[in-house]
Amino acid sequence: MVTGANPFRPSFGVSPRVLAGREDLLQDFDVALDEGPGSPLRSLLVSGARGMGKTVVLNELEDIARTRGWLVVRLPEGDGMLEELEASTVPALLAEHDTTAVRRRFTGGGISAVGSVSTEVEDRYPVRQSLAQLLGRLLDVLVGHETGLLFTLDEVQAASPDVVGRFAATYQHLVRDDREVAFAAAGLPTGIDQLLRQAGTTFLRRAERVHLAVLADEDVRTAARATVEDAGRSIGEEALERYARIVHGYPYLLQLVGYHAWRVAPQRPEITPDDVGGTRPLVVERMGRLVHAPALGALPEGQRAYLRAMAADDGPAATRQVAERMGVPMQQQNVYRARLIDRELVQAAGHGFVDFTLPYLREHLRAQAR
Ligand SMILES: Nc1ncnc2c1ncn2[C@@H]1O[C@H](COP(=O)(O)OP(=O)(O)OP(=O)(O)O)[C@@H](O)[C@H]1O
Ligand SMILES: [Mg+2]
């Protein structure tokens, strides 16, 4: 009998037990931290469709930095980002790591409560000091440990480009001074594009743009098997083949399929091909509700109509036919097509053809039409 809990994690923002793929990116970043301030891979802009694993990658990058003793600063959300960094986040890190501040506090007599630590630090680093100076001081301290600071920002598309731009200016300053810093941001492709168009973010434009693509089937099978086996059950080749066919390389589905296949009979030692195959209807429904419906809701009607016209085909759709079905000229079709490609809902599939980027969008659109 198997007693282990379900090891799959089909939730957004939650790191998987076993990471599939992404090794090259993570290793490059690890090397970049070694290489010193000039290394281009120290500034990463990670983009990808919803559920492609952007947050998971950011978490992994943070882990790599922490393993090396680096400090990680998650940039606060909202328009008060810089104020929050300046008024609390960075002073708190200084309070924790600046031993000279700590020493002064203790020689000052008495054991002080947290409140007075922050007073002490604020005395030393008044809020009116610019953020750059505060960060500079923190980096001075870190130099002593041969470590640095990694800044991360998730959900770029939700941040104000102006606020990120102002942070970028500060960061750029630190880079120019050869400080040990790194920066990794993640967001939907449109959010990253918008950020890059913002003035004053030269460093962002030079940052390495990493696009998270679908996982290779081989990586899906390897990770699925390892997740199952680490939790005390087994899964055979045939089941793994079916698994990869349902997942289509999409990370969220790797978790979702595994989660539901596991649940069929948690006490049984082996997960069978039928356990896996049986998850498909549920997978289609969940994908539709959690991924496709929100994405479609944000679209103008014309683009939605374009997708509906594509869904009439079982495979890639001919652009000429899409235009015909919509009753619009080719030129208009081209505009819709380009917008949908920017949003990564659609991809070119050879000359004159388009296809859906994410699995089960066709199924979702057809179900909607019914
Ligand atoms: N490399 C991976 N291997 C295995 N599972 C993964 C991998 N990347 C992501 N996942 C799983 O996929 C799901 C979605 O991941 P994540 O939340 O990172 O996506 P995201 O791109 O940040 O989505 P969103 O656009 O909603 O922010 C999670 O359940 C996560 O555990
Ligand atoms: Mg995310």
C-alpha cells in the first residue's frame, strides 16, 4: 500500500517537486553570478504565456542566488515600489546585515527591541538618503562576504512602467559602478514589450530576454516519472507516452495531469495508462476555465472572432480561409493575426497558416460556441 501524499502541484505560483527542463537557463544564471558585474545574463527578462512557469523560474533563480549567500529583494508591487524599498525593505536588510550598525546598537547599552533597531538604522540611513545610497551601503557590506543582491519582479505586466523605469535607473547606476547586483523580471510577453518601450530603461533593453517555450516531451516524461517515483509509486512507458501527449509540453498541465492521474487510486502502486488517459476531459475543462477564459476576456471582439474562425479547423488554419470565414479582407486579417501573435495566443505554422499556441484553446472555443 502506498501512503504518500499527492506530489503534484497544479497551482499557479507554486514550485513543482521536480522541475522539468529549464536547466540551461538556470545554469547560465549561476555562471553569470560567478562572472562578475559585467555579465549580460545578470539581467533577465523572462516572458511566456500564462502557466508556462515564469514564477517558478523566478523562484529557482532566487534559490540559486541564496545558495551563494546573495540577498534577494523582491520588488514590492504597486506605485509605491521605490518608497517602500527606501523606507522599509532596504533599511530592514541593513539592520540585519550591517554589523557595524548592530555593534553600535549594542555598545549603546541595553538590549533593544526591534523598534529601536530600526530607529538606529534610520539614524544611520535616514529615509531622505536616496535609494541608491542605501543600496550602495548594503552592497558595501555584502562585498565583505563576496556576495551581492538579486532583485526580482514578477507580474511585470501589472507594474507601472514608469515605476519600473525609475527603479531601472537606480539599478543602472549600480551596474555602472560595478556593484554585485542582478535583476530578474517575469511577465506576460505584452507586459515585457510595454516595459521595453518605456524611456529611460537602457539597461532593460540590454537585458537578456528569455522566452519560456513549451517543454520537450522527453522532459515532461522524465519529470513526471521522477515526481511519481519520489513519492513512492511507479508509472510505465505507455502511461508516460499518453501523459506527454495530453500535456503538450505545457508546464501547468504536467502538474494537473499528474495530480488527477494520481488521485484515481492513490493506494495502488502503479499509475496506469488509463489513469492518465482518463484525465483528459478534466484537463480540457480546467484549461478552459483557468487559462483560456481569462485570456479571451481581455481581447477585443475582432480578435476573439479571429480565434473562433480558426477553431473551425482541426489543425493549423489557412489565413486566407480565416479571412473568408470572418468576411474581412486579408489586410484586416493580417492585423488581427499580428496582434494575436504578440499576445502569444497564436503562432505562425508555416507559410500562410496559423495555429493556437496553447493546448486546448480550440476545444475551449468550440465548447463556448455550443
Ligand atoms: N519547469 C517546470 N516543471 C514542472 N512544473 C512546472 C514547471 N514550471 C511550472 N510548473 C508548474 O506549472 C504551474 C504554473 O507555473 P507558474 O505559476 O510558474 O506559471 P506562470 O508562467 O508564472 O503563470 P502566470 O502567467 O499565471 O503567472 C505550476 O503548477 C507549476 O508548479
Ligand atoms: Mg506567475
